[in-house]
Amino acid sequence: MFIAMSGISASGKNTVMQKLIERRPNAKVLLRSSCTTRPPRESDGDFQTYLYLTKEEFERGIAEGRFIEYELVHDNYYGTVKAAFEEVIAHPENEYIRDIDVKGTENIKKYLAGKAKVVTIFLDAPDDVLAERLRARGESPEKIALRLSRGGLERSYKDKYDLVIENIDLNTTLQIINDFIDKRRGSK
């Protein structure tokens, strides 16, 4: 099973993914699947889920067709590598989870159609909550405005997701997601 986690900047995607991995015995981050040209954040800590590439390396990967999807967001490339999804297809007993951009989620669903079960989850929160989380990360007011400016575009994709959650309380969010995944895992 592949779990695509999308949402607005600072909606809690990485925190939710970390907690799901701690709570669900078969949950794993899909490693070697996402690349970016953004620098690592201090807040990434040990939970570094990206392969960090230079712009030139990333563009070479685009030219060589190595990505299922990619996008330029806030002057940085983000993309999903095709090769990593062979693991998802080969091991359906596991729950592979990744933070995927809203546009990329559709491409991944198409790529995995008929090959693996896919669950899509969208996290959101009110803009004032998102702004406060970004401030707590040490983001500048300009960076906060830039990151939140994409919220309208991202929210316009919400109806394409299997589950949409306003992530205010982490424990409530995790319980809803756990229950939803359990139901999806049981369905054919």
C-alpha cells in the first residue's frame, strides 16, 4: 500500500508521518523516492526523507525521465523517482508513506493503478495556525507569506483526496488516519 500525504505548508505532514511510522508496525517512509533542490532544514533532523540534489543534477534526472512527477515550488525542484515504487509494488504487506505535492499525487495514482493500493490524505489547518507553526520554525515574514501563498492552489485539490483532515490536534488526526488506513487495508 502507498500512502500519499499532501497538504499546506506547515500542516504537519512530516510530524504525522513520523508518528504513523512509530504506531503502525508495517509503516515505512518510502526512501529514495523524493528528491529536492532545497537545502535540508534543521527541523528535518534525523527524519530526512529527501535526496538533496543540485539544480543541474535534478534537471539531468528530468531529461533522463527518472521522475514520475516533478514540480518547481518556491524556486526549488521537488520530484518523485520511479525506481522507488518498485518496492511498493513488490511488498504490498507494507504501508509506504511519502509527502507528495498535490499535483504529483495524481501522477503517482496513475502510475500505481492496478499495481498497488493507494490511499491519499490531505492535511490542512487555518492560515493563522499555519503561520504560527512557520514562525516557530524560524521562518521570516517574507518566507511565511511565500509559503502560504500556495495554499489556495493546494486547497483546490482537496476534493481529489480520499481523506481530508484539519490537523489541529495531532492525536485526533492520528486516530482518524489510523482508522481510515485500517478500513482501506481491509477493503479490496
